[in-house]
Amino acid sequence: MLRMFTLIIVVLFIGTGRALAVPPGKSIEFKYSPMGTVKFDGDVHKKAAASCKECHNDGMFPKMKQGTVKISMEQIYAGKLCGFCHNGKKAFEAKANCQRCHTPPKK
């Protein structure tokens, strides 16, 4: 009985984690940047990363839920968060390519 209960809890926990991730064919938008909305495309990032844990770890994005980490351009330029990959070596450099992530607000 205890083993069955533990198995159910583990399955529910794993299922919840996957539900919060950005699945293929989906994207999320971060609308609170003064530079414009940032769109995170699940397909593009799934192809670029070996696994979700490559970014979703204690040092970068510990939870797979939008809004759990405050992101700033200073952190990104310092090679943290998105800047870990967007450094011009693994992926395009964030500093020189603002328009690739940010869609300017409509006037």
C-alpha cells in the first residue's frame, strides 16, 4: 500500500513538472520588459538544449513556471540566465541582437 501511494505521488509530481514546461509547438511571452515583449519558443529551445535540466536547474531557472525568476539584461550580459547560452558562442549574442528577442511596443 505504501509503495503504491509513493508511486502515485511520484507520477503526479513528474506530470506537474511537464505540464508547466513549454511543449513543442507552444511559446510563452514575457510582456513586462520596457524594451518590448520577449517570446520564448518551445520548439527552438528544445532543439538547442540537450534536456530541460540544461537550463532548469538550481543555478539558472529552478522552476518550470513563468515568473519564478526575475530576469534582467544585466544578468544576461554577465552570462547568467539566458546569457549562459546567448553569448555569441552557443547561441546568438544577446547584447548585439536585441530585436531577436524583444518586439518593440506598438505606438
